[in-house]
Amino acid sequence: MTGRLHVAMLQEIYDRGIEAAGDVWPTPEMAIGRLFERGVDFLAGPDGGVLPPITGDASLEALAALNVAREDLFLVEALYLLTRHVTFVLTREGERLEGVWLALADRHLAIRAEIVEQRRAEEQLKRELRALGGAAVPLPEHEDLPLTDGDRPRKSRGMYEHLFAGASLAEVNLDVPPSALEAADRAAMARGWDREWREHARLAVLTHGISLVLREREADGVNPDDTASVTAAQAEARGRLMGMEGRYSTLRRRLFELRHNNRILQWRITALEVEAQGMRSRLDQFLVDRDRLEHAIADRRAAGAVSGGTAAVQEDGVSWRRRLARLFGRRD
């Protein structure tokens, strides 16, 4: 009995897995599925996810150095592949959130501009009503709002701008025994991957399987009884490890930034959506107030009221800054 496991991964992880599995499998899905099962067996096995050391008659110091380099390379490569995938996914999500936020910000400015016009029209009606002898409380009019260019450049990504140039996702469906899926989930929970990587925790099992098979293949090329062979293998593993550690460190920093930035973008989106509801309610109230003022003006004119003249209207329409200046004793 098998279960269906859908896995999304970077195309480069998929290619790396096919390379590690070799050409002995009838289909790529079977190859990737076997790598996943190898990762499960290794992580849930008695060794607890620790590479078995290479032993032989070579120098003990050389063998120890090689085993340390192999273990470090195993962990770093597995986490590098996983982190690169998650960073790519969060980069795509950040771009989507940024687009939503910019669209909401544009809508926010449009609503504010509409509020300015509605308030300006309302104040004109109030002046007309006061000129006819009615009572109305003047409010300060908004200044014109600055408009933004709709084709705003996005914030520079700096050193990360080309981090995923040409990258794409691959999706595969694997036939995996339910017992393997359960063991994978238990191994992920035991290591806290379900909290750190969430929906990508099972991909972590696969990347460990890929890295495991690659380390085993490399070990096949080492003569454990020859110190020179062990030393050469250790130097090669150490060189690859140093290069990968640098790339992995860069990805971890970028991943931290993306998680933080995406969270802030989501907060901004929520804030704009909530504020837009309040601004829409204010616009609806403007319509109610306009109808009330227009009816009041019509009733006064029907009753024979005569406008007090343009001078009174102009005086009533004096800017709120001038009224404040007079309040504090300043002269025009």
C-alpha cells in the first residue's frame, strides 16, 4: 500500500536528486521517491541521522578529519538545498504581497483625494446655507494631496537581485508507503522542522536523502587504507564545504529578512484594508450630509430667504489658517 505525496521543489533540487539517484530507475518519480525513503530511513534509523564514519588502516588523524568534513558537508548541503527553496518561495510571496500593498496604497490615495473633493463641495454648500441665514459649522478644508506615479520603481534588492535568476519550481507526485510518511513526520517533529520549515518539512527529509546518497557515492571513491587518498578526499570535501557554507550563510540572512519583511507587508495590507473601510464609511456620510445641506438650502430659498452677498460668502470662506492667525491676535 502506498500513499500519494505531492512535493514542490526548485528545479535545481530536482536535477540534483536525479543526478544522485542515477539512471537505474524507470521514472524520475521513482528515483525521487527512493531518495525520500532513504532520507526517512536515515533520519529515523538507529544512528539518528549521523553519517557512519569511514574506517580503515590510513592515518587516524586523516580519517577523523575526513569524517568531520563529510558530516559537515552532509548537513550543510541538505540545509542549503532546503533553504534555497524556501527563500525562493518567500521571494515570490514577497513580490505578490508587495503588489497587493502598492495597489491598496494607490486605492488609499484615490479615496483620500475623493474625500478632499467631497469635503470641499460640502463646505461650499455650508457657505451657501449661511449666506441664506442658516447655521452650519465650517471645517478646515484639506489641501490638495500629492499624486504618485503609478509606475513606481520597486526597492532595490541589492546583492539579492539576481539570487534566483532563471530559477523555477518543479512539482512531482511520489508513491510513498504511508509508514514512510508517518516516520518522516515524526523525524521532522523531533528536530523541530515542522515549526521552522512548516509545509516544507517533508522537503527537508528529501534533501537529507539527496545529500546522504551523494556522500555515500563520494565515500566509494576513497581508499580508507591509503592516507594520501583520505587526505585528498578530505581536502576536496573541505573546499566544497567552505564554498557552500558561504552561500548557505547568505541564504540564511536573506531568509530572515524575507520572513520579517513579508510579515510587515501583511500588517500594512491589513492596516490599509481596515482604514479603507473607515474612509469609505466617511464618504458615505458625505453623501448623507450633502443631501441634508441641499434640502436645507432649497427650503430656505423656497421660504424667500435672500443670499447675504458674495462678501459674506468670501468672509465665511476665509482659509482656516487665517482664522487661526486672527485667533492668536495676528493681523492680515
